[in-house]
Amino acid sequence: MTGIMTAVVKEAPAPGSVVRELPIPPLGPRDVLVKVRAASICGTDLHIEDWDGWAQRRIRPPLVFGHECCGEVVAIGSGVTLVAEGAYVSVEGHIPDGTCYQCRTGNSHICENLEIVGVDRPGCFAEYVAVPEGNVFALDPDMPPEVGALQDPFGNAVHTTLAGEIAGLVVAVVGSGPIGCCAVAVARAAGARMVIATDVRAFRLELAQRMGADRVVDASREDAVAVVCAAADGAGADVVLEMSGHPTGVAQAFRMLRRGGRLSLLGIPPTPVSLDLAEDVIFKGATVQGINGRRIWQTWIQAQALLRARKVDLMPLVTHKFPLAKIHEAMALLRTGDAAKVILYPGG
Amino acid sequence: MTGIMTAVVKEAPAPGSVVRELPIPPLGPRDVLVKVRAASICGTDLHIEDWDGWAQRRIRPPLVFGHECCGEVVAIGSGVTLVAEGAYVSVEGHIPDGTCYQCRTGNSHICENLEIVGVDRPGCFAEYVAVPEGNVFALDPDMPPEVGALQDPFGNAVHTTLAGEIAGLVVAVVGSGPIGCCAVAVARAAGARMVIATDVRAFRLELAQRMGADRVVDASREDAVAVVCAAADGAGADVVLEMSGHPTGVAQAFRMLRRGGRLSLLGIPPTPVSLDLAEDVIFKGATVQGINGRRIWQTWIQAQALLRARKVDLMPLVTHKFPLAKIHEAMALLRTGDAAKVILYPGG
Amino acid sequence: MTGIMTAVVKEAPAPGSVVRELPIPPLGPRDVLVKVRAASICGTDLHIEDWDGWAQRRIRPPLVFGHECCGEVVAIGSGVTLVAEGAYVSVEGHIPDGTCYQCRTGNSHICENLEIVGVDRPGCFAEYVAVPEGNVFALDPDMPPEVGALQDPFGNAVHTTLAGEIAGLVVAVVGSGPIGCCAVAVARAAGARMVIATDVRAFRLELAQRMGADRVVDASREDAVAVVCAAADGAGADVVLEMSGHPTGVAQAFRMLRRGGRLSLLGIPPTPVSLDLAEDVIFKGATVQGINGRRIWQTWIQAQALLRARKVDLMPLVTHKFPLAKIHEAMALLRTGDAAKVILYPGG
Amino acid sequence: MTGIMTAVVKEAPAPGSVVRELPIPPLGPRDVLVKVRAASICGTDLHIEDWDGWAQRRIRPPLVFGHECCGEVVAIGSGVTLVAEGAYVSVEGHIPDGTCYQCRTGNSHICENLEIVGVDRPGCFAEYVAVPEGNVFALDPDMPPEVGALQDPFGNAVHTTLAGEIAGLVVAVVGSGPIGCCAVAVARAAGARMVIATDVRAFRLELAQRMGADRVVDASREDAVAVVCAAADGAGADVVLEMSGHPTGVAQAFRMLRRGGRLSLLGIPPTPVSLDLAEDVIFKGATVQGINGRRIWQTWIQAQALLRARKVDLMPLVTHKFPLAKIHEAMALLRTGDAAKVILYPGG
């Protein structure tokens, strides 16, 4: 399929981006072309827009960014066998190489050569995005596009939360951004005895509550470690899900963990973190897991199951909607902290 | 503590039992005396009453039977350190020897020399029962005694259901007796995508539905295997919990299991079962677990968590209540099939 | 590549097979052509030759059979990206569909639509065999072809043995055919406290001993269950690996298992087996695993590691060698019971 | 049993200790008195002798220290049921409270109220030591006392090494002190594809080699991370066992770990460590385990199995022997770095 499309482009190695016309991306033999119905903005997109240190090291402009989306497959490469035109799909933005040790042993989510849509190759803040056939997941036809666009961050939360036992346990979620809020919902759905969410913003704590937190902690006013420990019989949370990536949050996450507990780290600390491994990991007999992306397709299937069975509802996370062309307005809104997920519609 | 109490006694190696006066049982140095507030009747008790083949081989009359109960600790042996008088407790009826390989490695629930309350030693269909201090579990003071008495069968269900993943999966419960109904509730609380319960009695299927089954199957009229497979995308249930012990149910359980699935066996088949291991286990890559009793105290703590957080409500299972002296009336009622758990009150 | 090759063909739905000339198989776009350097004969091949009940139900003549082999890739399809011509490879004979739930969740070894080389499509008792690029595994260049040809059965043993803990445990291997003997070696390499092998043939027991069994049991003369239990402190083996598929062996495997132990079933019982699930699984709290094929590629990588590090030596299993054209002589030898693996050389 | 014994006592809150006469310790009702046949010196003992920061915070003089020993039970308390006089035992120095959540769920090795022999209560650098009956483990009668005395540190190594898969994997041991050397031997026994040991002292590296390391790395001269990664196909070790507790070693341990790998931390860093969690844990999808003590009695039983089956030989670690009275000479020797385990004989 050829033609012109509207896309959001980081054109130069500097802050900012522009909305402009570009050719529809070409397809390799095993690629599919997805007509984007809805996309959503991730914190990573703000880093790219802002051209922070990470972006400067990683991004090679010009680049169409954006990696959370759903849409229809409107064209397929000559060698495609897994997907047909017309399929309603969400995009798995992590493209594994398929040949490394991790890919060959069922762990392609930690592929040694991951290429990321909207980071290393053209993304989905556009009318069309081309991805390998192995990177689209068929959605239930009746899933709203706003929910379809959130499968990537929801998958992060499902992967993190269900990476160990939950039923009957006290779960603390550190950082109540969109993924943290998803994790709250998943932990509740999976039978946590109590879900405690922390953050420093009232907007997010309210959302965490709406997503099912039994208790929320404003870490800017309360001692999050003390509150969690007290709520958990003085012993600390059985499971801590670190979603903030903030050094303070990370440090608190380690300290609020019960002996023998599980700490799953998803938030990305931008700098090294100083840890008291003796007290917070070793004597505790703790298990600390690094979580990256989503298991392909284990996590996606779990995610669909939770949504289909109405164990989790993602719609409260969709706080705002914009046409794609107004993305800069949308990003400004996100920076105020008073939004969770903003959905963009390339169709306008 | 000395004195006389009322108890239900299997006096002779023959069907039947009598309600009579007996001395309050003496305490060893590490035993505690529990004043029974509520007890409940298990299928095992009916086998003892009926003097079936199993009972003839195992039971040595005279014996006070019954093993599901809760009550207060009213006296403790001289060497007791773990429990104080006045504690409100439920009884773990499996008494491990504490010295075998299993006991020494955290698996006392499968102790090589298990002694069972009400089977191998005096039980709880009495005003008082004596058990080792290591066999009582402190309950929340506000737990109703009817629920406290059900901790043993509820624990069976918690142990069986949570012996593997549940969240997002299709769970089939074969046999909707009281433990099956508990398993339905636990699977639902732990985030199963769908819980399907089978039985051949309408009363039980209604109860399973009330406990949270998404779908019930009357296996006397419907093809349970076909229904479960159809409900699970044609592939079979991810998790099957066998609670019937009936040869037909067991055979169905193996057949309705998905490739790569988990089958946990709790129901006790009275006779050998013929199995197509090739098709139903090996080619499937299935995992089959034998489940015995409850993990001490892991399961109990999980059970309390689910109840305390109101993830599971056991009260619908309590269909009838009798004074202990009317136990024969209660057992007759159970045999009609139109009762789930019958609670007995030694206090009248 | 076109031309004529020599192959072993089951030509008609009846016992027997012939060695004849056939066209070299054509390649699909993602297939590779392997020039077979060495092949080996599996029990399955004898079933096909004999035209037993299973073969009658499954095989559609004419068929080139055989599925254990290694060789060089001499041609590749137009869409092949994972393998290059010249690669020295062994063939994974189980071809997963790549699209079912199992394939999508890292369990393609139990794919819902497995197609098997030499069973459902042309096999490797030929000069050339065509398989999907995803079904060849690159071998170390210095691996002898006799060992390369054994990767399929060796992989079965690795998969079965390492499907749970081994170090420090008592491991019983029931059935000391080639895969059983491999399992003996793997269990020993993985630090089993003791490896006990059973069989009814002296030849096999001697081989098991050579492969590292600490104790062998002639089950035709000794009570295998009693011997294993006695050797394991009276309690039974911690791990039992069932490799015989014989009803007697299977029954013994269940009985010789320790409480809390693991029983992994690989041998295929031809008929249903009657089991005392109460005593042998449920009260024991046993875990019974069905094992099918090899994890792709997890098992293969483990297998290479064990061979490369010289933890296991497969050469003692290679008891005989024949040119491919003498396959009927080779099969006759296998039937005597005085051979383990017979290697066939299509090159003569 | 009453009387006088020789013991090593930290008498005052200051560096040093004295050898003097003390009363034989009294027994509580569930205690046993062990006549120490052999004891060994741990790094912790040097900290106590030196009166470093940790010791100042933790130790309350006067204290008989030492916690690694074996000997005979020569007296038992009135309530003891698990052990008889005359038993040849090794001491588990971690005394769990038996009542906390961890103790009640099979994890008493991370008891919330651990009391440690020779740290919080009188230790084994004495002719006699009193411990709870639940803290002695019966040894094979033919185990040399030098080996019996090493069960505590050997157990640390067994616990750490076998806390995940080993067979067929590349294992790096960071820090080749006595426990590191034990871990080398355990990893080798459990079928590691390759065991690489690091240290900065030639004496220890030679010992690691003798205990079975395939490759040793002098981290003072070589880039340990680079060497390990290169040895492991460029990808890093599958399993890293951190035994040094040194900040440099810990940092290297995180960096040399493969994606998806397991890092088990046993060495105790004396100060906080700065970690790049993003690169070294999160993107890697790593699992980091804190390891404390030994599983009671799972680890002990595994340890006995490995020794009894001659999979591991601890005698090379016993580099020196002294009568207890010459402990200061022994400690001086240890400080030179040219000794591994020094055995002390209270009997002279």
C-alpha cells in the first residue's frame, strides 16, 4: 500500500516534534501494515519529545515515535502466514530477533537484540505503522479501541503482578501511574488480601483507589514504609511491585518488603540506586525480579482473559482523548500530572 | 481438667454409633484441651458410621470420631508454649510426627506417620477434644463458629486450588460437594477467567453457582468433558480440581484437561482407576498433583486471608444446624444429598 | 535440489518396508534440505515396520520413515533466514504449528497440532530429508555423527530428567532402553545421590551400569519396588523416571515413589493402566508429569551443554552400525534385545 | 551436667578475647548439651574478636563465641524427645522462634526473631555448648569431625547453589573463600556446564581449582566481568553466586549475569552498594535472591546426600588444625589469607 499519511515526527536531535505528512511505510515480506485506530502516550514518548539524556543516546532522528496502539491490518507482506487482512490487533512493540538464546528458550521478552517500535524504528503516532507479523495480537472484536491501545502498558502490569503468587497476599504498588494503577487492578482481581498503592500525587492516588486499591498512601506526606508495614501485620508487604522508577520509591520498595517476599521491579531508575543489600535483600531472603516488557504471548493471553471475564476494567484510566494532530496539547496535559492515559486518534 | 462429657462414640466394629457420657480426655505435656463450640460432619464420618471397608481396616473402636471443629482452649499441658488458655482456635486434624523426612523439610501435611483426629485417636464430636499444641490455629475472634468449624475442608480446597496458577485461567471443579464448592469460591477469588463446576445433584450445582461458578454442568445429563472443552476454546480446562473421588469423575477430570494443564486430585477414589496415561497425561504434557490435607500452616494462613478480606464467604455452605446429640438425624439428612455442611453444637 | 535418492519406504498398509529410489524431497519456502550423515532407529520405527495397531491408525503409506538423524544443510528455501547452507545440524522431529496456544506460550513441544517427521511426513531413513528451518539445531562441528543422530532420544531423557530437581536425590529409572540409559547418565551428571535402573534384560542393565547407574535391578528376578525403597531409606525414590511404557513398569514406578516425590512419565503405555490413585498419588502428595518430546530449544541447549562439557558420553549407547540399505538386518538385531542404538549411514 | 569447662570468651566490649574456665552451660527443658569434638572459625568470629562496628552493635559481652561445630550429645533436657544422648551431631546455629510467620510456613531459616549461637547466646568455642534439641542434626557416624564441623558453611553453599537450576549452566562464583569453594564443588556436582571462580588471592584461587572450578579469575589482575562473559558465549553467566560481600565483587556479580539469569547473594556487604538496577536487573529480567543461613532441614539433608555419595569432598578445605587453646594463633593464621578452614579441638 502506498500513499501519504499524517505522523508525529522527531525531526532533529533536539526537543520537540512536528506533525507532518510522510509516505506510508513499506512492508517487508513478513511485515503487516496496521491502520492505527487509537494510540496512547507513554512516559517514554515524553522523554523522546523532551530529548533527555536517554533519548539523546538512543534515538536517531528523524523518527516517528509512539508504540502503544491498536488498529486494523490493512496490508500484509508476501511471506505472512500468521495474520490476515482485516484483523483487529494490538501491537507488541518489542521486536525480538528470534535467534538469540532468550528467543530460543521462550524468553523473547528479554531478547538480547530487542528492537522497539517508536524507539528504534518508525512508531504508531501515525495513520499507519508497519510491524512484523509476529508482533500483532488479535483482539476481541468488541474491545473498545481505547482499551486495545492500552495492551502494552496493561501487559507490563500483568507481567509484573503475575510473576509470582498473589492470592491471599498483601501487595504494595509503589508508584500509581497508569501501569501502577493497572497493577492494582490485576492484584485485586487475582485475590490479593490487600492492595496498597503509593504515589505523591492526589490525582493518581484517587485513580488507584478507583482501580481497586484498599489503601492509598501519599508518600509526600506519610511514611510509606511505615504505613505498608503496619497494614501488613508489622511485617511488610508479601509482594511489592515497583512502578515508579524513582530512587526514593525504589528504596522504599526494598524496605517495605516482608522477609521472604517478592519485589518485582518494572519502573526504570534513571540513575544508580544505593541499596542496603544486607538488610533489605540478604537477611530477608528476598526475591527481587527485574521485569521487562511482556511475555510473548503468555502475558497477552492472560491480559485478554482478565479483560474478557471483566475481572479488570481499564476504562477509568482513559482520562482524555485527542485527535493525533493535537498531540502536543495532549503531552502538555500529561505533564500537569492530572491525566492518566491520553488516547490519540489518527483518524481525527 | 477432669469430669464427664457427652460424645459420639463408635463403640463396636459394626455400623452405627451412640451418644454417651465419657471422661474428658487427659492431656499429655504438649497437648491442649479444646472445648468444642461447633463441629461439622465430613464424608469420612459417614464412612465410620456406616462401617464400610475402609473403616473396617482403619478404625479401632471404641472411638469418638469427628475431626472438623473450632472452640476454646480451656486447659494446656505442662510443656505447652505456643498456645494460651482462652485462645479461640480451629483444629488441624492431621497430627504429623515431626521427625520424618517430610516433617523435617516443610511438608508435614504428607508426614509418613500421620495420625488423624477422630480416626486414629479421639475426635471432636464431643464437648472436649485433646490435641497437640501444634495442631490448633488461632482464629480471628469475630469469625463465626460455623466458619471456624469449616477450616479443615476449606483448607483442603485452598490447598488444592492454590497449588498452582489460577489468575486468568479456566478452572473446572469436578464434584461440587462442600470442598468442591469451596474450591469454586477460591478459584473465583483468585481471578480465574471462568469456573465450571460439575456434579450429578441439582442441590450441589445450585450451591456451586451460589459460591461463584460461572457455569455448572449436571454430569448425569450433559457430557461434562464436552461442555468444559467447549467452554475453554475447545482445548480443555487449564486447571482441573478433582473433588469427587468418583471413578467417572476422575476419568472425566483427566480427559477435560488442556495440554500442559494442571490436574489436582483431592477426592479419594475407593478403587483403582483405569487411565489412558498416553493420551491423558503423557502426550498432553500434563501435571497431575496428589493433594493431601492442608499445608501447615501455609494453607491456613491463606485461608484466613481470603476470609478476612471477604474474598470468600463460607456461610452459604452451612445449610443445617443441630445439637450434637441429634447427630444421627444430621447424618440422615446428609445422606439425602440435600445438605452441604451440617454444623453440630456440643453445647446444644 | 533435484535428483534421486535411496530411502526406506513403507509402501503399503502391511508389515515390512523396502529400500528403493525416490525423488529428493522438494522444499517449501521456509524448509531446508538435510543430507543425512547418520540416522538411528527408534522403537517407533519398529512399530511402523511391524504395522501394529498404532501404526495402522496413524501411518498413511507410502511413507519414508525414521526421525532421528543429523547431517548437513545442502539447500534452503527462498524464505529461510535462520539457517545457512553447510550447517551441521540435528533434526527436531516434532514440527509445531507455531500458532496454537501452546506454541504461543513457549510450549511448542506440546503443540496442539504436532506433525512428526517420519510419521506424518517423509522421514530421515533416506539420503535427504526436508524439514522446516525451525526444526534443525546447529551442532558443534566436532560432534561425531553417531552422537548427532541421537539428539532426539537424548533430548527426551534430558527433558524428562531435568523437569525437576535432581541434585542430592535418589533417582529411579524404570526401563533401561536407550532413553532410560541416557536418563541414568543425565541424573548422574546432575548430582543424583543414587541412580537405580530397572529392566528385565541383562544387556540393558549392563549398559545402564556403564552409563552410570549406582545400582541395577533385574525386575524379572527381583522385586523392583522393594529394592528401590530399601535403597532409599525405606521411603522410595525421590524421583522416578518411567521409560518403559510397560504396564508393569508403570505400576512399579508409581509404587516406588516417595511421598512428595516426582514421577515423570515418558514411556508410552499401549493400553490403559489401572492405578491406585489414592495410595500412589493422593495420600503421597505426589507430582506426576507427562513428558512429550523435548523443549524447543531449551532441552537441546541443555543437551549440548552436557555433552560439550563431557558430563555425559553417549558413545557407549552406539552398539552397532550399518549402511542404510541394511536396515532390515539392523531392525532384526534390535529385536534380539542385544543392541541399544543402531546407527544407519545413508552414505553407505 | 555440671562442672567446669574451657571456653573462648569475649569478656569486654573491646578487641580481643580470652581462654578461660567457665561453668558448663545449664540446659533448658528442650535443650541438649553437646560435647564439642571439633569447631571451626568463621569470618564472623574474626569480626567479634576484632570488635568491629557490627560486633559493637550486636554483641553483648561476656560471650563465648563460635558457631560451627560438631560433637556428641552428652545430656538432654527433661522435655527432649527428638534426640538421645550419644548422638553424633552438628549444630545449626540459627535458632528460630518457631512461632513467627516464616517459621509457620516452612521458612524458619528467615525467622523474624533468629537467635544465633555464638552471637546472641553462648557459642561453641568451648568444651560444651547447649542448644535446643531442634538445632542439632544427626551425622553419619563415619563422618570425620573436621567435616562435621563444616556443616554450617557448607550448608550456606548448598542452600545458595541449589536455590535454582544448575545442570548444564555456566556458574560464576564471586569470592573463593571457604563458602565460595564449597559452592564451586556443589555446582560441579550438580552438573554445571562450567564453574568459574573469582577472588583476589592466589591461595583461594588454587583452592577453588582444587574444589572443581573449571576456570579461576584473579580479579586483581583480570577483568572478571569480561572473563566470565567471554567464557559464557559472550552473554554472561547463567547463575552467579555472590560469596564475597565486597562492594566490587557485588557490582561485578550483577554485571556478569546473563539476561534472564539468577544471582544469589550470600556475602554480606558491610555498606550500601550502588547498583544500576535498570541495566543490571530490570532490562535483563534477572532474578536476584537473598540467601540467609540454611533451609532447616532441607539443606542439611541435601548436604549429607552430596557428602555421603562422595559428590563433594570437603577435606581440601581443612588447611589447618589447632587445639582450642591456641585459637589466637589460628585467627592470626586466617588473617594472613593463606588458610581456608581452621579446625579447633576443645579436647586439645
